[in-house]
Amino acid sequence: MQTLHAQHAAALWGYSLRLTGGDRARAEDIVQETLLRAWRHPQVLDQSERSARAWLCTVARNLVIDEWRSRRSRVEVLTGDLPEGPDGNGTGDDVDRRLQSWLVAEALSRLSLEHRAVLVECYYRGRSVAEAARALDIPEGTVKSRSHYALRALRLVLEEMGEGP
């Protein structure tokens, strides 16, 4: 736990501070609760540093969302426009997008080379099945099959990481 705290507490606090709109006390509470949950889930300690940080950030984000939802259910304030956030769009999408890409990259790294290659060609490079088959020098049917099983494997990996249903 000391190693986990030493490696991630500062980054987690900064992330929590952004999520709470600069509220230092709430950010500290979020970090404390996140680390407590990591202590209750020792498998986090066995993960790579990137994976552990992604798990911690996901827990922190979920805590803030849960807190926001419970507060919103008590008092709902209607506004005409969304307030602008630090990224200028009022949603914090950039942080969520980065965290999500980090999680997907970690999950992809856990797949076999064949599955990863098909997903990269089809989904990241936007190639058709025929184009991916030519790039990977495999039949089109193999691309379709690997893509199907790679997506299933990716879903399982994400669920193991605490993301998904």
C-alpha cells in the first residue's frame, strides 16, 4: 500500500482536484476513499503501474460521479447553458477520453498479437476487412473471425479491469 500511495497519490490527487472543480477537501476525500478501496482489493497491487493508476482513476471518477448523482437527486438546479470547464467545453470530456484510451491501450496489450493486430487494422486504422487482410497477409475470413474473437477477449479483459457490465 505504501508503494501504491507513493507511486500514485500525487497524480490521483491532481486528477481528483480537477474532477471536483478545485475543491481541495473533496479531492482529498476522494483520494482517501480511492486508496481505501484499493486496500480492499489487493489484486490492484499486483497490476502493472499503468494498470493500477487506470484502476485508481476509474474509482476516483466513479466516486465523484456517485457523489454528484446523489447530490443532484436532492437538489436539482436548472440552467440554460452548461458552464465551461477548464477544457472550454464544460464536460471534462478530454480527461475521460484520455483515461478511456489509457484503459483500452492497457486492455489491448493483454490480447494476443494476432487479435491485437486485427483490431488495430480494423478499428484504429479504419481499414475494411479486405484492406486489413491484405495488410496482415491473411484471408478475409480469418480477419472476420479474429475480429469477432478479439472483441470478445477485449470485453473480458476490460471486465477483469473493472470496466464494463
